[in-house]
Amino acid sequence: AQTVTQSQPEMSVQEAETVTLSCTYDTSESDYYLFWYKQPPSRQMILVIRQEAYKQQNATENRFSVNFQKAAKSFSLKISDSQLGDAAMYFCAYRSPDSNYQLIWGAGTKLIIKP
Amino acid sequence: AAGVIQSPRHLIKEKRETATLKCYPIPRHDTVYWYQQGPGQDPQFLISFYEKMQSDKGSIPDRFSAQQFSDYHSELNMSSLELGDSALYFCASSLGGQHMNTEAFFGQGTRLTVV
């Protein structure tokens, strides 16, 4: 069965600095997709970035980038130049045909931004 | 752009009552997912539908049922409500089948409070 693990319940970073949130997953599939979702205090679930497993190049979206290590089954999120608005819960998620396309979620990491 | 619409946004029910939550997916999305998120927890998958058929079932109690209609909107019916059912209920939609690389878009959620 697929599992997603986020080992950091909470992280804090100084505004304008860089922080990395970790995520590991377990799967026997070769074709799958990984996502990072952000959930601010409003509780809205917002997609931050996604990565296709068949792509070797790490996905980037402005200040957000991932370090995708397929062999190690690791999918960390790097946030550069952290801003106060980045404060939220961040969830790592996995999706594949083997999971019937449903998202398998990690437990989340609470990111605190210190002004 | 149209997003996933959930109604109602907030709902207060008494124990043993019933509740119906509605989800209107993004136009042309054929897959709907329901998630339950308790306070401080990650989203728990309840059930999903693809092309109006149930595609997967998660930790949905027997007291709950759901369906997807011909216009692809979905309803989650909850009966014999218990205090522990108080949570944020998310609906997400996506393109399913071979389009699993597409992201799941989330609605803003329905906050259910059982008193």
C-alpha cells in the first residue's frame, strides 16, 4: 500500500529566508504523481506544485521548488524568500492508477514564518 | 475561472439528525472526491466517483452515503450524526482515467458542527 510520510510536524523560518519541508513516500509503482498542497488558516486547499515521476527535472513554481529523488522516494519542498503569507499547513500527496487516482496524504507540516 | 463549489459552507446539526452536503465540480471534470478533515488532522479520504460510478471507498462510515449525478455534481448524505462527525468536509474534482496527471481542485469545504 502506498504511504506518504511527513516527519516534521512543525517548521519555522525567518521571513526572507529559505526553508525545506520533507516528504517521503512508499510505492511499488513507477508511474505516479506527487503534489504539495498548502492549507492556510482559511482551510482552503491550494495546490503549490506537482511533479510527474517520469520527469527527472525538478518542478519549480516561482519561489517554490522541489527536490525529487525517485530512487530514495523523497519529495521535499523548498520555499525561498519566505513571506508571511506562506504561513500554512503544507501537505504532501501522492496519486497513481494503483490508488484509483485518489490522493494519499501525508500528515502535514505546519510552517511558521517569523517576522 | 469556475472552481469547485460546495454548499452549504457551514452547517450546524444536532446529534442523530441527517445532513446533505453538495459538491459541484469544475465543468468537464468527471471525477469527484470527498474528504473529511478533523481539527488538526490531515484529510481523510471518504469516497470517490468517476463517471457517475463509485470508483473507490475509504474510511466512510456506513451511516454515510454518496452519489454522483448525471450532471457530475455529487452529494454526501450523512445520517444519525454523531459529535465526532464534526469536521471540515472537502470535495475535490479532477479529470480521471488517463488524465491522472491533472491536479485535484478543492472546494472551500463545508464545516459541519454537530451539537
